[in-house]
Amino acid sequence: MAPRSRVWLITGCSSGFGLQLAQTAAARGDRVLAASRNPDKAKDLANQPNITLVRLDHNEDLPKIKEAINDIIAVHGTIDIVVNNAAYVQTGTIEEASPEDTLGQFQANLLGPLNLYRAVLPHLRSKGHGTLVTIGSMAAWYPMNSCNLYNASKAALRWAALGLGDEVKGFGIQHCLVEPGFFRTGLLKPGANLAGTPPATRLPAYDEINKAADGNFKQFNGKQLGNPVKGAEIIYEVVTSTGVAEGKALPEFLPLGSDATAEISKVAQKTLDAVEEWRSVSALSDFPEGK
């Protein structure tokens, strides 16, 4: 008897990694529940084999997310792999961004994904197995002028997701944090997943910072190093231990793209250098050994 195909639930399937990963998994014979808060925006997937569009808005209250997950399971039977992918970029300096902008960024990139896991974990625990995949960002590792709310939300997601992974592994549930570099998705496309502070709220004091950031985003868009099709294929193979990951266990953390490995390595080394430089001074705050 042929093995049962895996069932993927992927958020943010209207574009970017969500769209590419849905197509990749479906093409490999798995079943994909392509989730979006507005399934009409994912119409490119509507008629593709092995893909079913489902409505799921992780920004809704937890009871509504739980209801949506229960409805999905009732109709489709099970979920094996959950990919938390939906996100957007809030630009603007911290002083200029409103409290509402800040909460919206953390709701979409941190609080919503955690609520999705809260909603689906009872099902995975009852099965005794499952896989969680969190799509983070290399931006979690460093600050970036006029983009610090996004970077901070991804940094918070990094540690919450890694912590969650450790908490649930005893139930037979695996977790992998994927932190991509710059890929040619729609994430930086103006009006798509890029939300900037309105011109009316911008402060003249930050003109130079905002001008540089806006220029960088415009320059990066469409010229990113990463190929999202290849990136999605790597994610699929790492999660399923096939292809380039044949025989390998699911990693706790996967930097994706040569720019991600370069930037993360650079930040990690800078941190180690700072620790070493101040090691002796830091130790002066200790009680004497044995006291």
C-alpha cells in the first residue's frame, strides 16, 4: 500500500514563499490546505491538483482561529505539517510609527503565528506526531534603520518559536525555524506586504534615514539574490528529509540563502567578540567563588 500523502497547512499562500511552497508540496504529491484570510487573493492556486483553498486569518481572536482549525480538520481529516508563513513589513522609524502600527506588526508577525500553533497543537498532540515550520527572517539578527519594528517582531518570533519547539518535542512534534535572506518574493513590493508610515506622520528629523531606507527597499525589490522557487524546494526537502536533505534529521534552525548565512555568521561573530572583550569586566560583578 502506498504511504498516505502528507497534509500541509500553509498560511500566507497568496504570494511569496506560501505560494511557492504550496505549489512545490502539491507537485510532489502531498495535499495542501492553502490558507489565506481572503482566499480570492490565492486564486492562482484554486484549480491546481492537490491544493484546496481555506480561509484562515491568524490575526483574529484565538477562539475564531480554533474554530477555523476545527472546521478544517472536520472537512479534511487531519493536518500533518503547519507552516507559519504570513507576515508583512512595517517601515518607518520607531518614533514615527504609532502604537497601532507597532501592535499591528507584532500581531501579524508574532502573536498571530503563536495563536495558530495554540489552535493546532491539541490536534497534533492527540496524534502523537506533526511538524511545525516557522518562517522567520535573517532580519531577526540585527537592527535596521526604518525597519526595526519588523526586525524586532521577527526576533521575538525567533525565540518564541524555538522555545515552543523545545516544549512540544516530547509529544512527537518537530519544529524548524527557517530564516531566509532576501528572496524575490512580493514581501518588499509597495502596496503588497510593505506598510510604511504615512507621509503626514513622518518627522523631518528622520528625512535622511527614511530616504535611505525607502531607496534601499526600492532597489532591493526584484533584485534579491534568493530564488523563491529553489528556496521552497529546499524547505520542502528539509521538512520531509528528501532530496538534498535525504537521511538528515529536521534541523532546529535553517538559515536560507547565502546572504542569510553570511549576515547571521557576521552578527554571531560580532557578538562573540563583544563577549570576549568584556569578559573580565563582566566577571567583576560576581560574588567570589564559593561565597
